[in-house]
Amino acid sequence: MGGALSAGEDDVDLAGFITAVATAEPLPAGVAVAALTAALAAALAEMGAGLTLKRAGVGDEAGLWRVRGEAVAWRAALLRAIEEDGAAYRAYLAARALPREGDAARRTRTNALARTRLAAALTPLRIAGMAYDILGFLATVAEQARPALRADLANGAILAEAAVRCATLAVRTNLHDHPDTVERDDLVAQADTLAARAAAGCAAIVRLAE
């Protein structure tokens, strides 16, 4: 459907994306919004690093340059994740539409549902991981930034933590009926760890700004 965001910056149609989210259609939805939110947090980290590098006598120039490079990569990856989330959900819908008549058809459908639910959980887990990494970028910059800039970096941290929380909720939701309980519990544990660490990381950055 329309309103998708391309990884190429010139192709981003933010107004179209917001309109697409608002339509009475299942896509794009919460995971896509989480990915965009994390991309905005990465942009704030990149901005903060660039402004801080303009100052004379910055202590860790290499770290700031690394933030700028990695933030660019993560912004592009997060925009791609919006498309990946849509593809995973469409595959799940296709699995739901498979025939149920007969034992063989039911087994095929059950296996397809399990496979596509797993795929629909792995994309938000990757988004959560990237959003958590962005918190690290923001912390690196905040430690060296001027006080006036730290509020923007704290805003980025709040956005990144929100993206982690939204994405990890999707992981838990999409794995609710996953038949492999060992795999499910492992992935949910990864999501819960990311959420807890993101909350702590965000709180530390906010404290620097207050």
C-alpha cells in the first residue's frame, strides 16, 4: 500500500507514511512506527555528534565520528525494516488464507503460520536491538555535548526507549502461540533484556540533561 518509507533519504514521504498509518488498513502499523521513531532518535544522535565535533578540544573525536557513521547506517536499516515488517505480515496473512481441508492441508497451514509468526517476531526484535544501540550513540554524544544540546539528546533517548518498548511488545505478541516453546522463551527473554537495558540507558541520558 502507499505511504511506505524507502531507505533512500530522497524517497522519504513522511506525510504519506503518517496518512497511511491512519487509514483503516493493517499496514503500516505499530512496528513500522517504532522503526521510524528509532530512526528519528538516530538522526538526533547524528546531529548531536556533528554539532559537538564543531567545538574545539572535544575529547573523543573518534567516538563522535563513529556515532555519525553508525547512525547513518542504522537510519537506513530502520527504514528498510519498515518494508521487512510489512512483508512479514503479508506472509502471515497468506499463511492464514491457506486451505484447512484435510490433515495434510492443515499441517501445511500450521507450519506456515508458525514460520510466518516467527518471521513477524524477528523483525521487531532487530528493530529493538538497533534502537538500543542508538541509545549507546546518544550516550556517547551526551557525555561530551554542551548542556544546551543534552535536552535534544535526551529527547532522542526517550524516542529510542519507546521504540524498544513498542518493538519488544510486538515480539511477545507475535510469539504468543509459537509452537517451539524453547525458541519462544529465548526470544522473549532477549526482548525483555533489551527493554530493561533500554529503560536504564534512557534514564541515564535524561539525568545528564536535567
